[in-house]
Amino acid sequence: MRIAVIPGSFDPITNGHMDIILRARELFDRVVVLVAVNADKNPSFTPAERVLLIEKCIAGYDDVMVDCFDGLLVDYVKQVGACAIVKGLRAMSDFEYEFQMALYNKKLYPDAETLFMTTSTENLYLSSSGVKSIARYGRDVSDFVPAVISQQVLERISQGKGER
Ligand code: PNS
């Protein structure tokens, strides 16, 4: 079974993340969306909230699961027997950080490959922080996050709970 791990902050998950997750399904038998607990120093959503939001978005896809991990990514990858780490790249600005991470991860665990997937053009500008900026001012975010979570994201962020 070929398993891919898609790690990230997912604070919150966006249409850009969903696009990468669904495209990774075509390449792997199972896709694990991994919420990294310490990825962001000041996340707006708790890890449990981020997992619940992702669960709603991936409902119906039996080959996609979500998990949460506080530790080194490669330790999780090894634990679940994944052969790949998949990341979406929007622009060159994403590349430097991701390339460095990929090299660290390859050194720490040579059995897994990092695959960079090009973001679809309609999602090139999307970011979790952009979505939160819009929601903070009470504006609808259903163009940017999956419809099943847009209201929840808006309410959570606009009610002043966007910063912790
Ligand atoms: O969505 P993000 O914030 O770009 O995700 C970054 C993430 C979670 C993929 C990255 O910070 C990560 O892998 N963190 C776990 C710690 C780790 O394994 N670091 C790599 C070795 S330095």
C-alpha cells in the first residue's frame, strides 16, 4: 500500500489544500492529512479544531484520513509506513523553505521522497492567513475554503477568537 503524508498547519484548511489532497489521491492508495501541532507559533484554531474541520472536508473519501502529530514529521512518516511527503507549491516564495525541509527530511529518513505538486492556477493566491484576514472582518470566505466549513470558519474568526 502506497501511503502519502500531506503535512501542514491547516489553520484552517483551504481550497488550495483540498486541491492538493484530492490530486494526491490519484497517485497513492492512501493519503494522510497531517496537522502539525507546532507548525505555527500562533495558530488561530486548536489542533483538535483543525482536525475536525478537515474531517468535514474529507468526508466521503475513504482513502483520505486526518491525523495530528506533535513531533518530527519523519517520525510520523516512518510510523505509518508512508513512502512520500506531498506538499503544494504556489510560487517561488514557497520553494526555499520547502526545499530546505525536504532536504532535512531526506537526511533524517531516506526511505521517503518529498513530492512537490504545483498548485492549480485558481488557488495560486490562497493562504490560510489571507482567509483569516477576510473572516476577521466578517466577510464570507466560501470562495476560499470548502463550503462545508466556511460558516464555521467565519464565525470562529469573526467572533474575535482568531488570535490566541
Ligand atoms: O502549513 P505549513 O506551516 O507550511 O507546514 C509546515 C510543516 C508542518 C510541514 C513543517 O513545519 C513540519 O514539517 N513541521 C514538523 C517538524 C519537522 O519535522 N521539521 C522538519 C525538520 S527541520
